[in-house]
Amino acid sequence: MDDRVSTLKALPLLHDVAQEELERVAERVAEKRFAPGEVLVHEGSVGSDVFFILSGKCEVRRTAGGKAQVVAKLGAGDFFGEMAVLSPDPRTATVAAVDAVKALVLSAWEFRQALQANPGMGYQVAKLLAGRLRKAEEALAEAREVKARPARRR
């Protein structure tokens, strides 16, 4: 149990969470392993878990125009799934293991309980979501800019 608490404490999102809360979360979190190519979550599915990546790499893929595009890469210390457990909307992306992945998985209910008990954790989630929104807005602006440019003549 102490190993799991120290593992949780090392995650950026949980770094400032109180020891007692980390112990409570450690009792409820499940460790899962995923093989290369294995899908952890599917775009469009209902979200019921948050994943904290301990080792390995994942790709985040979104489907646009019938084609899957890699929109982000995740590694040790990253987490995902929070959007699907904080809102009733389906998952916005598919996440697949690039290589062997070890992750801690926390249920939606436990994640929300931890957020309520730890305002600092909520702030970290908000900060992460704001960063993701900023990147998405920048990518959208860049795509619009490229689309608005006249085609070069040869």
C-alpha cells in the first residue's frame, strides 16, 4: 500500500493531495497493464474511469472525416479520462497503447470524491483542461489560416 501511495504522490495531479486522501485513493485504484496496440478507451463510449499512466506511451486518436488522426501522445505521469467522468458526454477520443503500458485506473465516483476533498486537485485539472483547450484553439486557428490561404500557382 505504501508503494501505491508514493506512486500516486509522484503524479503531478496528485502531488499536493493530503496523505489521508492518497491512502483512501490507493485502496480504491486498480493497476492495469495494456499490450502494445491495445485500446484503453474508445471514442464515443461512456466514460467511467480515469487513467494515470505509470509507464509506457499512448496515442490519443480522434476520428475526423472517417479517418483516425493522432492528436496527442501521452506518457508516464500523464492522465486522461477526466472529461468523460466530469460530463455526461461520450469519450472524445480513442486512446491506444503504443508500447506496453502500466496504468492506475480510478472510477468516476472515486475521482469526483477526490476532487471534492482536494480543491488543489481540482485546480490542477482545470489548469490541464485550459491547456488542452488552448492547444485545440491554436490548432483550429492554424487550420483556418491554412484553408484561407490561396493556392500557389506553379
